[in-house]
Amino acid sequence: MEAQNIKPAEIVKASAKLGRDDATQIAEQAKKMIVAKGKKIRTFEIGKEGVTEDAVDAMLGPTGNLRAPCIRSKKLVLVGFNEDVYLEELS
């Protein structure tokens, strides 16, 4: 993010342990969500029907907590890290 001159408005420490309800609230504020787990990339379009359980499940790690990093930029949510996705979506 530093290379792209992106400054976060808010940083939440990992010790906060955000769970399913928090992940759902974050996803509900988005129109598009991209979840990266290693090389696997999943894109979810959040429409009138709301957030699916599948989308929320993708946001959570094996302990049931929100995976990091999680970035919200306007109506876009990025969960997990993939450099190519970050460059494409945040540039």
C-alpha cells in the first residue's frame, strides 16, 4: 500500500478478533467483494438479495475470525492479500 501511496483511514488490530457478525456488516456495505486465499480469487457481487452465507464464509479464516488484511474502499471490500488484485482494484 505504501508503494501506491495509499493511507488507511482506520486500522483495527488483529487482537480485536472480528467474527461472523462483523464480517457480515462489512460485506453489507459493499457492492463488490474480492476474497483472496493464496492464488485462489473469488469475486462476490452484493445485490438487492444481500450478502450470501458463502460470501461471509469466504471472509472467515479457520478460527471463525475475519481474515486479514481486510480493506474497504468505497463500495469495494478486499479480503486477504493478492498483489495483482490490489494493483488492479486500488490503482
